[in-house]
Amino acid sequence: FDIIKNYIICNLLDNYLLLKSHSTICIIGDGYGYLGQLIKFFKSDIKIIYINIGVNLLIDSYFFSLIFKEEKPLLLDKNNTDQISNSSVIFVEAENVHLLSYIDINIFISIASMQEMNNSTITDYFNIFRNNEYPVLKSLLSNI
């Protein structure tokens, strides 16, 4: 089910021309990293950012690395934000979500995440989304 669901989502993103070359996509709580893997498979020049909690981020990283062995992902922390532009795959621990302010992100995707978060944390995420530099994203989020 997860693989088919993610294929349908990837197909919809592509049909609506949202998977543009050299864009950056942030996926929150990708499960086993399947959606990011599909996007990277179809559009290898897209930068993928995974955000997840603890061991789930490790699982995302593990499964991504099984498929894309040549990639050198970055585990983002406050000491390596200067390396963002050199990485096409970035992993961010949920407690470091504030570091997204260093990255221009075209699309944020959250399929089945945030249910474990409290309202304050969810508000923090949406503030990060709203403060992103892309005007299309800002106009979409202004109605939420």
C-alpha cells in the first residue's frame, strides 16, 4: 500500500508539473523513505530533504542508501549548514527543523505525519512553511 500510495503521489506531483529540475522538496515523516526515493529516481537533479524523528530518520536514511549508494547525504546540524548547497540529499532530525530556514524549499510534503505533535510544534512547522521564500508556496499557505 505504501509503495502504491507514494507512486500515486509522485505521479500527481509530476502531472501538475511540481517536480521541476533543480528544485528542493522537503518530506516530513516519509516512513521508509519511499516517496523521496521515487522522486529521486524519476528526477535525479531534485534535492530531497527528509525530516523525521529519531530512529525513523535512521530508517529513511538506511533505505535511501540501499538504492542510491552513490549519494553522499548530509545529516544537517547547526555546525554544517554551510554544506547544504553541496548535498542533494539532506536528513534533518525533527528537533533541528528550525535549520530549514537556511534552505530555499519549493515543496513541503507531509503525508502521514504530525499526528504525534502537539499544536505548538505543528504551528512551528507551518511558520517555517510560510516563511519560505517561494511566492507560490506563500500564497497557498496564506489561506491555511
